[in-house]
Amino acid sequence: MRVVALLVGLLAMILLVVLVVTATGAAARRRQVRLSAAARWRMRHYASQGETVVTVALTAPDGRVIEEHVVDRFPDADAQWERRFLAAREERGAAGVPPQRRPPVGRDRCGGHWCTGR
């Protein structure tokens, strides 16, 4: 009788752990879907290794970049820096990323990161 009680207790503990892990994972997925749905395409630029990089990025409300496409990359010392910078900013769709496109909702099967079909 003690063996049966011990097995029932062990099964109850395993079931409890499985339920907690499942609930935690579901909550994290819901949060990720909410952030992705609220994300917006924005123009970004930054310096990287002596170059200016102009990108179009799908940015979550918390500032995290979900997806980024480089529009142009040019040396910081380029004589035509301002012209190239302004032209790149005007080329919003040059990387083939329309502002309304969203990544697929949910995780892919390629290691648990966002898959955008690239």
C-alpha cells in the first residue's frame, strides 16, 4: 500500500511540474505575440566600424528589434555622406520591406527564433 501511495504522490508531483512549465511557456508566447503585433517599421541609423548603416527595422514597443533590413551602408568619411544618408532615408521600401509587413506569429522550428522566411 505504501508503494502505491508513493507512486501516486510522485505522479502528482510530475503532473504539477508539467502544468507549471506549460503555463509559463504559454504566458511567454502570448507576451511575444502581443509585442510582435504592436511592433512598427521604423527607419534607423547607426555607426558600425567606421560606416553609417541606414536600416528599416521592425521594432517592438520595448525598443527591441525583431527584424532589420539594411537600406544602405557607407563610410562615415564619405564626401557625399549627407546626400547618401538622405537618399537612403527616402528609400524606405528599397530593401523590399513594405511598412505593413509583419513576421509570422509564433516560433519557428529553426531553433526557437523568429523566422521571416529568409
